[in-house]
Amino acid sequence: MSQEKLVGIIGWPVTHSLSPKMHNYAFKTLGLNYRYVFLPVDTAPESLIKDAVLGLKALGFVGANVTVPHKEAILGLMDQVSDEALAIGAVNTIFIKDGKLCGHNTDAPGFICDLLDHGIDPRGLNVLILGAGGSARAVAYGLLKHGAQITILNRTESKAIELKKALSESFSADLIKCAAFDSESMRKHGQADLIVNTTSIGLLDQKATPWDEKIPFKEGQVVYDLIYKKTQLLDFAEQSGAKAINGLGMLVHQGALAFSIWTGEKAPVDIMKDGLLVS
Ligand code: ATR
């Protein structure tokens, strides 16, 4: 039998990630001799992430996914970076090709694929994005690339403004607005066609919500939470008559795109979805 090929996920903490389960199920079902492993890498000392990435190369890994909090820092450690990852300012997929570290971002197309799967074409949509962190960067880029206009609300407003500035290098600044993360802005912009939560509110505390529940959603609106379980935000959206979508589909699609980059094979999207459900 040929030598097993290794991929994995770099993050901190990372043991909650569903990616190993999803990818290993797909590798097994397709009979591919790959294994996907957890790669916990702490944030301190700062040099650790560089050592870890060089270690992947030394250990003959095919590549890796990268998650919080390393997606931005890892970009500068790549030998090559795709145009998309460069514009987003974050790498979530590394492919080691001919000894070179190539950085990609599959979060943005993964998010768009899932919207399309739900019958939502971003073209011409007015979208409200909650948060301005690493995930928001990818979501905003994907939406603008596919013809939407966006408003970003973030607790630290300077980060939203910084994100607008970065995105304005690839898209018209007229398509991007920023506002404070407060009830007044939610009321003003809450009628958007699509509301996307990219903040971590609701991730650990299921009752916590980024939304002011005095402001109802309405039928015809779509509320998308990147967190991949039912959250208070999605419950409230459903109660208001809006369509509620969690981040499970995005997880699958970003993973499927990474799978194709590593293996050169068409990714088995449905099998990867099934992989998340097996116990
Ligand atoms: P990710 O890569 O998942 O986006 P991140 O870059 O750490 O993670 O971003 C987390 C986002 O959630 C940020 O927009 C953060 O707001 P700040 O920029 O002000 O930190 C937002 N966030 C986290 N906890 C929050 C809270 N309690 N209230 C409001 N926003 C919060």
C-alpha cells in the first residue's frame, strides 16, 4: 500500500472542529489513502506558528486547513498566495506543492456556494454583516464579488472601517458601508435582504445573541449564522418569519474546495455532509 498522505487543521483551540470527521469520512468512502489530523498550535510564543508551518513541510504533509486565530498571521508565511486570499487578507487552506507553501481561501467561495445551494443569488442583494473579523472578511469579499452591496456593523468600529478600506482596493467603496454595532444601526439597516452573523456570539452560550430582539425580522428576509448549529439568532429569525440558515453548509463547501485542492479530485459534497452526521 502507498504511503498515507497527511492533511490537518491548525488552530487554537481546535479539538472542537468537525473538519477531521468530515474529511476522514470522505477519504474512507472514496478509498483515498489520506488522513486528516488535529494540529493544535498555540498563539504564544509568536514564532510557534512559523515552526508549525515549516514542520508540515518537513513532515511531508500535503496541506492543511487553518482556523482561528491563525488565518491572518499565516498569510505572511506562504511562498505563494492566491489573489483571492490576498484580497481577503486570510488563508484557510495550505497546499504544499513542489516544496512550496501555497495559500488559498476557500471560505469566501464556500459561503457563496452554500447561499446558491439555498436558492439565494447574492447579485443585487443588500446585505448586513455583523462582525468584522477573519470570517467577515471572507463573507464580505464573496458577497461583493458576486454583486451584492454590504453594510458592516462591528463592536470595534475601527475594525469595520479598516475592513472597508481593504475591500475598497478590490471593489467600489460605494458598495460598502460601516456603522456602529448598536440597536440604532440594527433598526436602520435591519431591513436588509440578507443578515449574516460572523461574530462568535452564540458559539459557546447558546442563549446569547448579537441581535436586538426588539427589532423583528420579516418574511422574505434571510438570516445566516456562520455558527454551525441552531442559535438564538436563528430561532428569533424563524419566529419572525424569516428564513434561517446555519453555517453547516458553508463548512462543507469550504472543506470540499480544500479537498479538491489537495487531492485533485472532485469533492464528494454529499458524502462530506453525511460524514458530519455519523457518530
Ligand atoms: P473569526 O475569524 O471567526 O471572524 P475573529 O477574527 O476573532 O474570529 O472575529 C470575531 C468577531 O466577533 C469580531 O468582529 C468581534 O468584534 P470585535 O472586532 O469588536 O472584537 C466579534 N465579537 C466577538 N465577541 C463579541 C461580543 N461580545 N460583542 C460584539 N462583537 C463580538
